[in-house]
Amino acid sequence: MIQVGREGHARKECVFCTRDGQPGVLFETESLYVMPDKFPTRAGHALIISKAHLPCYAAAPELLRELEEAKARVERFLRDTYGGAMFSLEHGVAGQTVFHAHFHVSVMNRVPAPPEYIAHPDVHAIQGWQPVLGRYAERGQYRLVEYEGQRYLIDGYSPSIVTGRPWFAALTGMTWREGMGWLKKTGPEDVSETERRWKVWVERS
């Protein structure tokens, strides 16, 4: 199925619009659908994706309540079936590999954010979405990170991204290699396992 974007035409080149070659959908809402990440950083890694072809969620404030409700459901599933610390991330245009609004939700190792990361001038502890909407209106990009309920708003192209790599490595168990990016320990079997656990969880809920 090809979704119609805000611009009024289908985005045939966008894998999140066509869903070609993507994992199965776990559940849908009126404006969103949720699926396992095809290339998960950790087992259980899920994506909340807008049905409309949007650049990021700050471009559609009317979807934020629906997004938060979907996120809460995904987090309940992950806590019940995987355990660990809740981590979520949105590349608000900056750093996207698919240029379509999608929100990452996963469980990580319990590693508190290091003081040098929190103290970086481009990293701001926030509550709610208003600071994100303001940043997007001002700069057209952002990154939003949430770890165990605390949100951080980050300039999308800030050097803090590099500062945070050791923390992200500890959270995920992945390794960063210059010129290669993140080396993952997950594979297709983790995607299938997430789908299986979701079916069991829904039946028991």
C-alpha cells in the first residue's frame, strides 16, 4: 500500500510509505503504525511511523498526543517482555536514514547519562514537546533523546553527538568504528522474535 503524503501525492520512493521489504506491523492507530526496526540496535527495537509522509513529528503537532499514547503502549510491551531501561530517540530531520517521521523506542542497558554529556551546551533537559516545536520552528532540525523518562533536546548537528557515543555504546553494547559507523550485534532473528513476543503479549493482555 502506498500512503499519500501531506503534499497530496504518494511517495513511491519512501520505504515507510510503501512498506516494501519492511517487517510486519505490530499495530496501527488512525495516523501511525508501529513495527520492529528492520536493523535493530537492540532486541525489541521498535519504530512508531507516521502514515502521512512527514519530515518529523515536530512538523505535525496534532499527532503528538497519538504518538505519546502509541509510545506508552510500546513501552509497556517492552517492559513486560524484554525488561531493561527505556530509551527513545527521534532524529528530527538531522541524521535520518529514511526521510520520513519515525520515533525509535527500545530497551537498553541501565547506564545513566554521563555528566559531560548532560553538561554539553547543546544538550538541554526538557519536559513536553513545546521546546521541540520551538527548536524545529527556529532551526528546522533537532534530535530528541529520552532515557528513563528524562528528555534531552539536542541540536541535530551538535558535537555532543560525538560526546554521547561512549554512552550510546554502553547502552546498546554496540561498537563505533570511524568510517564504518555502528557495528551491531543484532540480526533478522531479533526482528522475528519481537514479532513473536508481541503476538504472545497481545494475547495475554
